[in-house]
Amino acid sequence: MNYFELASGLKVNFLKSRLGGVRVDQIEILRFATILNCEVMRTPLKYLGMLVRGVIRGGEFWDEVVNKIKSRLGRWKGRYILMVGRICLIKFVLSSIPLFYLSLFKVSSTVLKKIMCLQRTFLWGWRLEGRKISWVA
């Protein structure tokens, strides 16, 4: 305990801390929580706005990510933003949403294709009439 405090100059407040685990025996978590004198978290839990569960099922878990991306893409945005603005929005906003989740969990190729399809449709599909043309493969 003191090694962290000595090395970083920070002090951990165990009264405000909680301990949790995914795919860890509950007895082990309780043992460590009593040693550290902190509370135990139960799964599922929210961590930085992301729902963390013990078991990740492809469709259920990743639908939340796809829906977050869809919510950022109103149809009006594609019509009123220039191509450069749409590219910036995809690079800096829409790409960061799945990156946050990908830093913790594996994703299936089907979900990646859905996300890429949403981004591609937003970039090229801003016209209301006719077929959407992708000018670059």
C-alpha cells in the first residue's frame, strides 16, 4: 500500500474506493476487499459510462455501441455539413466511440462491418435522392 503512496505522492482513499472483478471468484473479491477495507461492487456495473458485465454477448453488448454511433448521426448533419466536416466528424467523434469499447473488449467482424457501414453511409449518403455513390473504395 505504502509503495504506491511513496512512488506517486498520492494517497488512496479506501473509504471512497470499491473493488470489483469480472470472471473472478466472489470469495477472492471479498477477501481482498476486507484486506483493503473497501466495499465490493456487483456486476453489471457502469465504468466511465460503459456497462461492464461478466459475459459479453455479441449482439446485446455491441448494440449499445452501434446505437450510440447512430444517435450522433442525424440525417440533417450529412446534408448541411461539407465533406471536410463529415470526414472530421467521422475521424474524431465517430471513431472514438468504438475505440473506447475496443480498449477493453474484443469485437466481432460483423459489428465492425456495421460500424463501418454507418460511417460510410454518413460520409457518402448525404443526398436524399438516388443511389449513394462512394467515390473512393
